[in-house]
Amino acid sequence: MAAAVPHEYLNIGEPSQSSSDVGVHPANFSFRRKVTAAFFAVGLVLCATKACLRRWHRSVALRGEFSYMLDDYGMSKLGQYDTSKYPSQCGKLEENTDYVVYDGKTWGMSMDHIPSADMCCAFCQREPKCKSFVWVEDAGLDGCPSQCWLKGATPDSKKKKKGVIAGIPPQRPDWMMTPQISSPDRYQADTGLFCFSLMLPFGYEPTLLAWQFKNQASIFACDKYAVYTNKSMEVVPGLFTRVVDSNLHCGVGGDSNSALNSWIFIAVWKAVLDDGYWKEYPWTVKTDPDCVFFPGRLRRILPQYDGEPYINNCHYGMHGPIEVLGQPALRALHADYKASEDGKAPKRCVSEQHFGLWGEDMFLNQCLLKILQVTNGADPALETKLMCEDHCDCDQYYWCNNGTDRVSFHPFKSVDAYQNCVAMAAAAGSLLA
């Protein structure tokens, strides 16, 4: 019988080697560096630490969430992640220690450009198969050099290695869906919600929305909901899509190399306005499928914004994962669509802006604020509780529990990650209104 082969991770002080060079049989190497689209996209998000500057390259369709590539700039020195500023929720972390799991024993995977052991731990917790993790501070990668290894078993042995941190993830919290009755009579008159998402008809988004529908989560806990895509389809029994006149493809560019999806959402908002559900409720919410959204928490804060045209969710300007618009903004937008010759685009917002290198969130924000002037020259109301994501400096978004009143967390691109985020948030504070 062949001897079991241990899985170890390269010491950051050693030269990079192939798997055969370090005593791991390639045929039995269960820790394949084969990352699913969901983990890969999230794994490339550099958050919390400011040591890794990031620029996103987004390609493929719509938001380009299937193939993220990162052009980042590395840490100026090792050890720059400040654990006193961002204390780990992971419990005991073993510094300068590698966990060894013997070959052929379990599942495993790795992710590149993960800037902290704490984030690596959170990624392990959200994956049901993961029982332990190892974070390598400098794996010799371009840009942010850190790497995260997820392992499907607790360690068979431990080995001292400089620049490596290992640990056991905290237990995944249990969560049970609380049935909700979508009825405007159930809530205050000023908190009624029509919510919608735009879905790519392939990839992970239909799976995410199917889970949300079955569990009455996200937009499906609103008074009225709709899912838009570019073809008529049944996402899951009982959930049919509304059709948008768009192929849902866009390029990438601009200062942040993000998806240039303004024209896609011009078509989406036309469909939303034409359907008219927004007229029945004081608030309309657009949220991305990978945004963990809690309508109950939103309802708690809406009374203080009664009459506002729309609510800004980030001090950098409105970001696209969640957009909350009131009746004044929607009426003005609707009128601008009707003013155009064919009704397919908002006339002034298209003709009076140079938005070729903008994403949809910037286009909508500038359209409402600068062109239609729905706020009468004032800044829109800013509510930072609306969204927690790394792009808006919400540290440790990946734990989903930094604040018991956060309305949404972003991004979570697999059902396991999404469900774990819901459970973590529920453990921190009520999700209901």
C-alpha cells in the first residue's frame, strides 16, 4: 500500500515549485487550484486592508461577474494587515503554522489575492465542506501576493512555516426561513416596497434567485417583486421573468475598468416603468442577485426618509448593488422617457450626459441629481446602513454581522455563501421590520 502523502503549502521563503517537487502526487492532489466562478469572483475582492490597491477588469455580460481579473498593486511590505484595527472573528489563529492534511482524504481549493487570514477564515466558514484553512502572506503572486487554502478536514499534523497563518473556522450558524406575508396592509403606509432584480439567464444568478424565492429572501420579502432578463423563462416553479429589450452584453472601461452597462439598465428601467408596479408603492428597490438584501431592515429606516426622491447608499456616490428610489425620482424618470421620440430612453439624461464610460449606478445618480434635479440642487439623502461592501469601505463585509441594522451585504455569489451571510446577519440582529 502506498504511503499517504501530506498536503503542505509552500513556505513563503522557499522558491516556487510544482506539486511534484514538494512530494504531492499530482494524480491524488485533492487541493486542486480549480476555483468555482462564485468563489473566484469573490476571492479577488480586496477589502479591509488598504495595502492592496485594486482596479477591476470586468468582462462578459452585464456586470461581468463571471470573469473577474485583477490588476492590483502589491503590499509595500509584509505584515501590513492591521489585526488590531480589524480583529478576527475567527477565534484562535495559529501564526507561522501550516496545517497538513493527508492526500486522498478530502476536498480542497485555493484562492488568490486574499489580503487577510480573517477573510480566508470567513470564506472557509461559508463553504460547508471546509473544516480548516491556511493563509499564505506572500505566495509569490503578482500584485497582492496572498493566498488562501481551504481544506476539507482538520489537520493531521502541523508544521512551522514562516508567513503562514492557519485556523479552524467558526461554526456555521443555523438559519430557518420565517414565513412572511407580503401585504401593504402589514406595514406602515410609507414603507411599502416594490423590489426587482435583473438576472443573467445563465450562470449562478438563476440559482441564487431560485434559492431566494424558495426562502422568501431578498426581493421576495417585499410587497411586490419582479425578476427581469432578456427572455421569458421560469426560474423555478412559480417564478417567471419579465422581458427586457437588451442582449445584456456590455464592454468594460472607465477609470475603474468596470462594466459599462448604462444602456442595459436604460432598457431595464424602461421595462420597470412600463410595467407600472412602482406606482403602487412609495419605494422601489433595485438589487443585484448577489446582494444579500433584508427588506425588513430597510422598512425600519424608511419613515425618516418619507418624501425623499431617492437615497444614496455610499459616500462615494450611489453604488449599484442596491438602489432605493422614491416616487418623486421615478415620476421624473418616467416623464423623461416619455419625452423621447421612441420612449426607449430618458431623453435629457441621454442627450445631456457623456456616459460612455459610466456604469449604470453613476448614470442613474447623475441623471436624477444633475439633469432631472429631483433633489432641487441639494445632495441626496445619504444612508450608510443601506449597503455594506468593500468598495464603500465597509470593513469585514464578508462576516455579515458588522451592525445589526445593515440593510444589505455584497457580494455573495454562491447559495452556500449567500445562505451563510443571511444566517450570520440573523444571528447578529433581527431581519424583520
